[in-house]
Amino acid sequence: MADTHQDWLAELEAESRAKQEAFMNGIASKLGRPRVIEKPAHPYRGAPDFWHAFEWPLEERIKRFAENFQSVGGHVARLSSLEDAKQFIVNKAEEMNAKYIIRQNQAELDALDLEGALTDAKITVWNRDPEEHWKARAAEADFGVVVADYAAAYTGSMTVLSSQDKGRSVSLLPTVLMAIIPVDRLKTRLGETLINFDRAGRENLPAGIHFISGPSRSADIENDLTIGVHGPGVVYALIIG
């Protein structure tokens, strides 16, 4: 028996480490190979040079993004202008009988003038009224409309940043998400997005960085897939230009 509390803790740690060694040795024995106890060498840090130089032409980026985004249940439309995007959103709102739409407080969406185009739906702008309960308004919205900050073709994902004028709830809580992607923001690799946060520095990071790769998907331990539990069940990526 241990004489002191510290001795007792030391004995427990020794027993635990012995059990760990026996467990790992047993796995190695069953695999028929010696245990690897030295950490592997890493000749370089981060992505290799060839990956930094990898880039698809614009049309290939659009094609690959659409394929990857649609493969997980998202929808993609390529449109010529913001005016076409407005008409697309208006048509979908009428088709889906949307009654309440919330959008980010962004200059691009101000220019879109959805308020003037939609007569049967109420439209509110995130954080315009300081007395409003904006999370609740986003949760009851049929549509959320945002402009994506970045998109990556290789992963089929878009990045939406949050700030005082760009509430994360607008892209996370409505039933349907409409995300506008200016074509010049569509890159080949996700690293082309991440490098911007490194350059900005920790002090200048946005309030939230959200990577969206299609509709919300959730599965339990029995692999029963459910769409739309933790976010929009329908997501449209509108590539403009």
C-alpha cells in the first residue's frame, strides 16, 4: 500500500501505462508487425508545392463546383447577372410559396432590390432594427439570402463570414438558403480561402467562418440520414458572371 497520496497516484499511473502497453502490443501482435513507437518524419509542413500551384481554368472550376455541390444534395444555377439572380430568387419564392425572407445587410443585396420585386413575401434585413429579435426572425424565415465571401471548386463548398451586418443565423436557420457566388470568388482549392485568414491575423478574424457544402445532413448510429436538422434543408448556390 502506498505511504502517501502522491505514491498512490504514481502507482495508479504505472498500472495504467502497463495496461496501455499491453493493449498496444496486443494490437501489433495481431497485425503481425512490430509496434511503431517513433513518430513519423514530416519532410515538409502543410501542402506540398505542387498543390499550391494547382489551379483549374474558370469553366472547369464552375463545372467541378457544381458536380461536388450537387453530389451532396445542393442545387446550382449559373446566371449572367445579379438581375438574373433576383429573378431566380423571386421565381423560387413564388414556386415555394415563401412568405418571409431574411437577408444579410450587404451592399450587393441592397442593389438586388428584392423588396421591390417580391410583393407576396415580407423581407427583412439583418440587424437593421436594434429592437428586433433577429435569431427568432431567422428561425421562422422561409428563405435566407446571402452573398458568399469565397467558394472552392475542389471541395464543392462556399465560405460565408459573419459580422454585425452578416448574421450567421441567416445562413443557418431558414428552411431554404440562397447563396450568391460572384464568379471571381470561386477558386480551385480551399487553401486559397484559408490563406486570407492567415494573412489577416488572429486579431482581425471575422466573428464566424462557415463552410457550407450543400444542405444540412445528419445521421444517427444506424446511418439513418436526415436532411435539414441542423440547418437549411434546401440550398441553392447561384454563380453569377
